[in-house]
Amino acid sequence: MVRLTIDNQIVDAEEGMTILDAASKTGIYIPTLCYHESLSADGSCRLCAVEVIANGASGLVTACTYPVAAGLEVITHSERAMAARKLALELLLAQHPHSTKLQQLAREFGIAQPSFSLKEQECILCRLCVRTCREIVGAEAITFLAQGINRGTEEATVVHSYEKCIGCDACAYICPTNAITVKDVGDTRVLTVPSGRLEFKLKKCKTCGKYWAPEKQLDYIIKKANLAPDAFDNCPDCRD
Ligand code: SF4
């Protein structure tokens, strides 16, 4: 156990916890956007910025990635932390003004509208999709392309590999801004992603004739779980 203070409260946290874990456990709220408890932390959205004081020096860190340490003093709502969060949110909002999630956070932060404008884009580069595809699905079909750190994040993007993608739609589910969407039309699943459009043939149920899941996804599961080749001949409704 390590003892630290968060907003003047003494907190005993387990080694390896992050500031965000320790704050949540204590009931202290820190906003997040690119964080998900089932995925590795990334810190890319910077909405969880907090101020830490250690050995007489202070600095800003992302609460979702910064580990707790004995004697650490954390201030979650300092002027500096709030200014950093506000700027990060304004940048995101300027690029994606129609996102319900960002609008909700903007209300929380007291931002009526960003103080500057940027080229609008759907993807806010939170990389939740990249981590979901890699860590939950295991397909590693999405790559984050920074395109040169000095050329500006507006040129960065995420790219789906059609070869690796199985059309499971987990990335569309996790995307907070609908930059990835999925639609099943007849016998085809269409995944619309920042780098284009991917199509997948859907499997037809042998019993009821309904198209119910991408063939590629079912083949992937059969292979991974070592199931019989006919394991998914029927849809869940028609299975015994
Ligand atoms: S739809 Fe493709 S890219 Fe998205 S999570 Fe599934 S496998 Fe990965």
C-alpha cells in the first residue's frame, strides 16, 4: 500500500494503481474520454489532467496513466489542471462540434463554444478503437498513424486494414463520436471508418434464412476457439 493525498484527503492505494484508480476508489471525480476500464490507458485526450506535487516540484500529468506513489500530493481541480483540460476539450470540440459526448463535457466545463476553429473531423484520435481491436478482439486491424510528430495532430489518423478486419463492429461500438459506424444491409455489413468503407458478407442462417453475422468474424471465432466448421450454421435464435 502507498499513502498519498488527493485533494487534501489521505488515500491508501495499492501499488500499481494509477491516480485515476485511486481517485475513483475514493469517490473523487476526474473526467475522462479516451479511458476505458477494460483497456490499457493511453492518456491521449488529456481530459484527466491533474496537478501533482512531489519532492517540492509540481507538474501536470494524466491521471489515467500516472502511477500512485508514497507522499504524492494530487490536486484534481487546480487552476492549471482545469486550464489544461479546458484547452484539450476546446481542441476536440473545435474539430468535432456535433459530438453529443463532447457537448456534454463542454457543459460540464462551462464551455459555450471553442474560442478557435479547426477543420472539422469525425475522429478525435482517442484511439479507443485501436486498443479495443488489439486488446479485446485480438485482430490488430487498426493502426494509428501520427504522420510525423512535427506536422500537427490534425494530420494524424486511424487506418483500418481490410485484410485483418473481421467486421465485428467492436470499434464502432466503442467510438465516442460516431466516427466509425456500422450498418447491415441485406447480406452485407458496411463499416464506415475514417480511412474509407469496408464491406463484409454476412452469414445466412441455415434454418431461418436470416443474415446475422459477418462470415469473416465467424471464421475467426471458429479458428480461435477450435470449433467445428459448422458451429455457426444457425443463428443464435435457431440454435439448440
Ligand atoms: S470491426 Fe474490424 S477494426 Fe473494428 S474492432 Fe472489429 S476487427 Fe477491429
